[in-house]
Amino acid sequence: MWRPSFNRDYGSILLGSAEQSARSVRLRVQTLLTFAVVLANVIGIVIALGLGAVGIPEPSLLRRDLIYVNFVGVPVYIAFALVVGVWVGTASTVKAVRWSIVDEIPTRDDARRASRAQRRLVWLQGLLWVGGAGVLALLYGLVDPSLIPKVVLIVLMCATVVVAIAGIYTEILLRPVWAKIMQAGIGLKGSSVRSRAVNSWIIGTGIPLTGITLVVLFSVLRPETSKANVLIAVTVLAVVAGCVGFGSIMLFVWSITGPLRSVRAGMATVRHGDVGQDVDLLVYDGSELGELQYGFNTMVGGLREQERLRDLFGRHVGRDVAAAALRSDPELGGSERTVAVVFVDVIGSTTIAEKRSPTEVVALLNRFFAVIVEATERNGGLVNKFEGDAVLAIFGAPVDLDDPASSALVAAREIADGLATDVPELSAGIGVSYGTVVAGNVGAVQRFEYTVIGDPVNESARLSEVAKDDPRHPVSSKRAIDAAADDEAARWTLWREEVLRGRTEPTPVYAASSLPPVESPRSPVERSRDL
């Protein structure tokens, strides 16, 4: 059976699968969080250095009197901010989600702490960048106050980029934590798809446009700014917008494609007819996509329950009857159908119940019924009733058969052989009849069952009594033999004529193999005396 490839992972090969060990989860989460924080800050630092050096040329930061600020003050603060951002941020986050690392079931307080820790990690990066804007503005301002607006503008623009990138990254990388929270039945409200899209727009479009606008504004306010400087600034900002914008879009796509791929793979599995437990998706996203994953699982759960009920219904009333009932609203009443009927009745059931415990009797009857059901279904019939220790099987209703008589005769022979081989403790009379019956639903509106009513049903039951004289050989009425195919009819020979119980005229009885004929028919009284 085909299986989905994304139903038990977290939407990325980096995060592993749900079956990985707690140690693997800890290593992955801590390593990836550290990498994400460092990467987001490095991106911000590179953009800031590029804008400070050439992106916004005037007023210039590449001056001799700024050498200590550029090569001592800036590197020292960058190192300090990275250490604090990475060490404090990831350590506090990992501590807040330690319950997931040691594989404990989270409480609502655990879920709230985990959500707060993720936000705290992101805003810590923003706080360090805002602090950097103040510190660097002070350092550069002590040398040249005109540098303060440029420094603050660049640092705050980059701070926004870092916060947006870190927010998307950390939410993705903490999916194993979100998954365990949702598995515990605790609702999780993460960022929406809309907010992620807005973040991507801010990173790739909003910040660069703001920078370009301010560059043009500064050029207007500073007459000494040349056209070449404006051109260089706008070009650099455009290049930054293109690169960062592409990266932000890829990050946004990464955040939404994992859940979508898992749902798509799950839907493909359901289309193949598989609604087992392994189809359920791992819900790990706190946005609308997580609700989509949860909705898929709910749908599959409903389909699974429907399939279970369908199977249970089919086992109780027969799969063909169940299928017919599900195709249309069943009603009381029926229609005339030409069918073949097989009736199987155990010999000496009273004695069996007397000598065995009820549990043993049930186990024995189940083996007896299994042989009959298999032979009946193999030949296209329907086991319609279990009447204590007897079975009524129908061929030709509710599903039409090309040759119901032949199917019933073949099934009768297979039942006789199967009982002799698999259930030697029991003997049974097997009778086959053929004719017109009324097939449909009988009972009341509140409770009814599918059955067939007519002379062939009664005749098959009476013939099963005759067959008890020699249970090795099933017997049949002449009507069934006449209606069967020639090759099957040739397997049956006239055994004798019998006055069946409830009738006055003798009935020709055919047996499935050659038996010594009886010259005169016996009455029901004579037969009951023998039984």
C-alpha cells in the first residue's frame, strides 16, 4: 500500500521525524536555534556594514577620525550582542521547552512558557539591535553629531530585518515543540499566514523602500550630496532589496509548504483507499495551516469511523445488502426475484449442547459457519440468516447472478466437503431449491431486515431434513437441477422422491453423488420416526 512521505515529519529534513529519540530532538533544536539566531544577526550585520560603507555614502563613515569607532567600538558591540543573543536567548528557550526534550506531556503552563520563550528570543535580538543603535549613535556622535541620523537609521532598519527573519526561523525550528503541545490537546495560537506574508514584505520591500525614500530626502536636505552618491545609495538599496527579498520569500514559502505537502500527501493516500491510523498527520503549525492539518485528521477519523461502521454493517447483514442499502434509502417491501436458496441445518444440535459447555458450542458453531460463509461468498451468494444452528444462503439477490442455480449447487457441494474436512465434529443436512421469491425488507419502519420469502425457502429447509439421512451428500430439488448449467447438473443424480413436510405430493430429490434409490416416497411421519 502506498504511504505518504510527509505525514510523520515536521515539514523539513532538518527537523527529523516524530519517531526520533529525545536526545536527537534536543540536539537538533538547540543547534538549529543557535544557527538561526547567528544567521539572522549576520544578515543584519552584513546589510548594516554595506549600507554604512557604500549604500548611504554621505555623511561618510570611512574617515580617519572614526578608526577607533569602526575597528574597536563596532566589533566589540557586535561580539557582545552575538554572545548575549545566542547564549542567553537559546539557553532560556531550551530551558522553557525542556519538557519536550525529556519527552514529558506538556501542561498549559508549559505551552504558555514555550510560546513566551520563542517571542522572548526574537525580541531579545531586536532589543540588542536597538541598544546597538543607541551605543553606536553615542560613539559616532561624540566624533561627529551629523552621523547620528545615518547610524540610527541603518541600525533600526537592520533591526527590523533581523527580528522578522528570527521570528519566522524560530517558529519553524520549534515545530517539534508545537507538535507535542497540540498532541496533548492544548490549543496553540502562532503567527498567521497573513502575518508571515507581511513580515516577508517588510523584509524584502518595506525596509528597502523606506531606505530609498530617506536617501532621496537626505539628498534634498543636504545640497552637498551629489547625484552620484544618490545613484550609488539607491542602487545598493535595490540590490539589498532583491537579495533579502528573495531570501524572505523563500523563508515564507518554507514556512507554509511543509504543512501543505503533508496534507497533499495525506489526501493522495486517502484517494488510494487507505484511511488507517498511519494516515493521520502530525500537526505542528500554529497558524491556519495547523488547523488544516487538524481538519484533515478529523476528516480521516470520520472516514475511518464510516469505514468501520460500513464493515460492521456488512458483517451483520451481508456486504451486498449493506452496499445496496447505502446506495439508496431502504424501504419496507420487496420485489419478485428468481433465486436459488441453500439451507444448512446441524444434525443433533440438542445432543451437542447437552454434552459441551456453551463456550465450546459457540466456538464449534463459529467454525461451522465459517465454512458456509466462505463457500457462499466464493460463489457469489449471500448468507442471509444464522438461525441458531442453521444457515440460509441466497444466490441471485440482492445482486443478480447469471446462473444462480449453478452457483448454489456448487456452493452446496463445497460446504459438504468443507464441513467433512474442517468440522468433522458436526454433521449437517444441506438442501438446495430454486424459484421465485419476494426479496426485500421485512419488519417495521424502526427495525427491519433484508430477506427472501417464498416456496423455495421452505422447500430448501425441508430438503435439508431429507439430506440428514446421509449428510455427506447435499440434496436439491428438480427445479434447481433443471435451471443449472449442464456440466453442474451432470454432477447430481435423482436419489428418490420424498413427500416433504407440509406437502401432499412427492418431490423429486437429487443428490450430489450417486446414492442407492428408494422405490417409494416416505411420509413426514416416517421420516420423523427415523430422526
